[in-house]
Amino acid sequence: MRAVDWSSDWSGKSSGKTTFTRRQLRLVQGISLWLAVILFFVLQSVAAQASERGADEPGAGELRMTTPNGQFETATLLRTDYRVRVSGLLADTRLRQDFQNTSTDWREGTYVFPLPEKASLYAMQLRIGERVIVGEIKTRGDARKTYEKAKTEGKQAAHVEQQRPNLFTTRVANIPPGETVTVELRYQQAVDYQSGEFELRLPTTMTPRYMPGTPIDDPERPVTWRQGWAVPTTEVADADAISPFTVNSQDVPAGSHRAHVELTLNAGLPIANVVSPTHALKPEWQGEQVTVVPQSGDIAMDRDLVVRWTPKRGQAPAAAVFHERWQDEDYLLTLLVPGLNGGQSVPREMIFVMDTSGSMAGESIRQARSALLAGLDTLKSGDRFNIIEFNSETHALFGQAQPADTAYLNQARQYARGLQANGGTEMAPALDRALRIRKSSDEASTKRVRQVVFITDGAVGNERALYQQIQDQLGHSRLFTVGIGSAPNMYFMREAARIGRGTFTSVSDINEVASQLGTLFSKMAAPVLVDIQTHWPDDEAAGEAFPAKPGDLFRGEPLIMVTRGIAPAGDLELTGVLPDGSSWQQSLPLSGAAPGQGLHRYWARQKIDEITDQRLHGVSEDQIREQVTPLALAHSLTTPYTSFVAVDKTPVRPVGESLKKDAVPSLLPAGSSQKMIRYPQTATPSLALIVIGLAGLMPAFAVLMLRRRRVA
């Protein structure tokens, strides 16, 4: 009788100790196949029962998420409402978040959501039916203690805190079964103004961020439940707080994760047109005021909403001044467009840094390739260039920057068209490679302007370390950022460009790559105004003006400044140096200031930013906290050290009823690869059943493979 040697270990080496006869092998194979068949029918029955049960019971078709013990529960549903009023250069937004508990359990909902990167969150209310509880601004520690105490006592409460300047967390405790509670937030942001066009961005979701570093094993942190898909690392200690689960739009029931948006534009001048690269709009004019809503009604929260408007021909502002009197102090906000035109291009060394990480897969990498090709087309004779791509590793096309001649450009275009997205987002080595200046024997290299163009979605969690690196390594370079995708990390894009003494832009649609990048590269090629100095009527108050030291000004960019303690009288004098070395000077009368609202909050936000920037100069976290906290409390602003909390006085959850935690997911940004999905599981446990079924077939498959290897 033939025997089969079945004693090899995983390395394929045979010990020669055990053999199976052909009859024994067939017996094992038969039993395995029968077990697989039985397991298949059992799992099919379980799935059918789950489907029937879901169709009959309340909550059928709703979003279901897995708990840590593997059970499936109905998740809290989310609806939002944005009401935005633009007055001059500031936009004030009322954001309502409705949390609906469709389960039969008492719930605590946790929702991590984006706000504009320069938003000032200054008010919060908790609405429960007809009751309204006004939120209080407290230190972060006190707010957390107040919220946790209320939650334990069965009281309904809400807590809102900042994780990043553009990322916040709302927690709502003790949502009754079948009920809805509403958290209403108020925040303020500055309107962007570039080359005669105003722009406002409303973020609704976020691209999952890459968390570099080694996971931290902290026994004091609870691991039975996490609000995010990531765990804390040595480089991103709060990774679990900035990594909300993401789901597809088809995974949520109708009505959930949709937003109602309405904007009212009072720009202070006649508006010619209102457009959006992201959504079709329906604007209605009422004199100089324009009301804007999406044409489709409520919109899916899977991409940023970008709205742009331009004044009527000849009405673009050359200067504007706004004044507010708040708590017996004067605040002034000024806008000045110098109107620098023409000029000659200067020789440049252009370093393109291309993000090819996994978060860029899909539409983003196509936009990025188009952006890179558009940048290459702007190079002229006398320029030099290089391309650096990064994901988990960093690679450069050339060892050093090469002349922008036909041969090198053709090689670069072919290289650019072949770039694909995969892997992690290790930015630090790429920045080091791009900012490190290599010595060159080319005498003209010392006269070239060195510009680094960073093309990315900014999906990283270690922003602070990257800002420090940019400041330390920048030297004489200028860093320009290009935000890619439907939900880029605009906080990273703006701050990296600000610290890098450059500017930024964003591309939301592949069809606008040419126009958006054309504007950016035109600025980079045009002369800039440098060494800008400001002289206020009261020099002693100049220390309360922001920015304290204006950066370089590119063509079409305004200079926006805010100050405290200066009355609207006299002139603001500005001076600068043009690229040819000649002087530039302009005066702005302050006496004709128009009434403004919220200027004190805008000033406080700039002051807080200046204080937190001290981290880059080695100032300790404790010292920064001591300076920021009283300022934030005085102006009612959410910061890393202050939070809002609202508590209903009457307990509602019965004693003995448990409270279940629920992390409300975000929608995967439109155009992103399905590889970026970050969730335990939704709907029925079909995926788990498939995996178990396949596992059941593995023994039979293994036996079949071994049979093929039988020996005499």
C-alpha cells in the first residue's frame, strides 16, 4: 500500500517520522469537505435569520457598527445644518448637529468633525426638545470633568473640544432611545480674497490621516473601546482622537450624513457672480445681498463645499477698513491690495515634491499628476528643477536639480505620468531632501530663487513636528503648498506655506487644475513685495497688530491686518521693497472704517496663533498654556486648552440602565480609493461570515494540496 509523507514543517523540511495511507488521506479529506458543507449551510441560515430579523424589527436598513466584543448595533445617525452669513471679510456660521438614537439603548455619541482651518469656535448650545442649555467655556480639564460627572449621573450633556485647529470632537451623553438631541455651534472665519475673487470653504469630512511612529502601550488608557481606528503612537500621541471611522455614502441610510447649507453674502460691494467647483449652486440676488443654496438641496457630507464670488467689474476692493468697539476697546481690520502688476520673471530652482501615498489613490493622484505636469510647463530657459516623490520611502528623479531643457523635461513628464499612489505618508524625509540645498558649481545658482512646490492632501497626524522641520531647514527657500482632493487637510496646507514664507492653493476638481495652478505659478514667477513694514498712527499699539511681521506679498494677494487698541483715525502707512530694489509706499486712511462684528475674536485668534508658534522656538507647553488660557476664556474661544460644555440639570437616564458608547463615522471623501475605508464593519456581518466560511474550506484545500505531493 502506498503512503504519503505528511510530516513537513512550515519551512518545507521533512522529519520523516509520520505517514498517512491513501485510505486515511481520503477519510480526512472527506470529513473536511462534509464539515465545510455543513458550516456553509449553518452560516447561510444564520445570515438569513439576521436578515429577516432586521427587516421586521425597528432600525432595519440603518447604519450598524461592530462593538469590541463583535456584536452589531445600530449607530447614531447624524444630520447637519449650516447657516452662513458673510459680512465684509468675515463669515459667521451657525452649525447644527442632530444626533438621532435609533436603537433601544441609551447612547453616548462621539463625532470627530472638521471645521475651517482658521475657524474661531466661540459658542455652543445643547437643544433637547424645547429646552436650550447654553454651553460654558472652561479649561479643557474642567470641561471634561464636568461632562464626565454629568454623564455618570444620567444627565444629558454635550462637550466640544479642539483636537487640531481644523479638527474638533463633539460628545453627547445620555441620548434616550428613539430620541434626537441637537448641538448648535457658532464659529467665525476669515474669507479668502485672491486676485479679485472671494472664496469660502466649508469642510464636511476628512481624509484618513497617516499616523507615523511606534504604537504606545499605555496600561492606563482604556482599550475596551476606541473612538477611532488608530492607536496612539510615539509621534502622534492623540492618534485615536483624530481618526474617526469612515464609511461609504451607500452604507448610511437615507437622510443620515447629509447637510443643509444656506449662505447669505453681504460683501459690502455689488456681486457679479457666484460659482463653485464642487457643487452646483442656486444663487438669488436681493440688491447687493445674495442668498446661496446648493441646487440639489441637501448635500452628501463627502467633500468640502467651496463657494467663490467676484465683485462687479471695476468694484474690486483696493482697500477696506472695518471697526468694532468691544468691552471698551477698539479693534480694526484692514485689507489692502497693493496692485503690483507686470514685472519680469527671475531664474528659479523649482523642486516639486509629490505625495504618492495611499491616501492619494483614486481621483487625488490624477489631480496631482495634472498639477505636476502643469508646473513643469511653467519652467523656462535658465530655470533648474527636480522631482521628489514620497510615500513610505522617498525617491528623487535626479540626484540634483537639472536644467529645464527639452531632454530633461521630457524625461520628467514621462516620470510624472507613471506615478502611482500606495504606502504610508512619510513626509519628513521628503521635506529634508527638498529643503537641503546642495552646493553647485553653477555661478547662476546663487541668483536663482529657490521654490519648493509641495503637492499633497496633507493627510498626516504629526503636523507640529513637520512645521518645526520646515522652520529649521527652510533657509533661503520658499515653500508653496498645493492641496489635492475633495477634503484636504487645509490647516497643514496653510500653516506649512505660512512658515515656509510661500503661499498655497487647492485643487478640488481635475477640471480646475489648469486655472488654479496657473494662478499659483503666475504668482511664483511674478515679482513679490518684500521687507514690508507697517506704521500705525499709534506706534505703541503696533505690538498688538497681526501679523506683526508681514511675509512676502505675491501678485494678486491682499495684505490683511488686525489690531487692538487703535481708534479709527489717522493713516496706516506701509512700505516695502520691489524685486528691482526700488521702494514702495502706500497709505490707508482709517477714519472711513465701516462697522464690523467679531473683530475681537479674529484678533484673539491671531494672538493665540502667535503664542502657539513659540513652540517652534523652544517655549514649553506649560508656558504657552498659561498665556493662551486666559485669552481664550476672555474671548470665549475653543483652543487646545479650553472647551465648551453644556449640562442639563435633571437626570434622565434611569438608575441601572447602562450607557453604550458610539463613534459616529464620517463619509469617505469623494474620489478616494476604497482602501481608505476605516471602519470595523457595517450592515450585516456578511464579511465575517464569508471569512469564516473560507476558513472552513481551508482544511479541505490543504488536504487536496498535500495529496498532490504524495510519494510512493
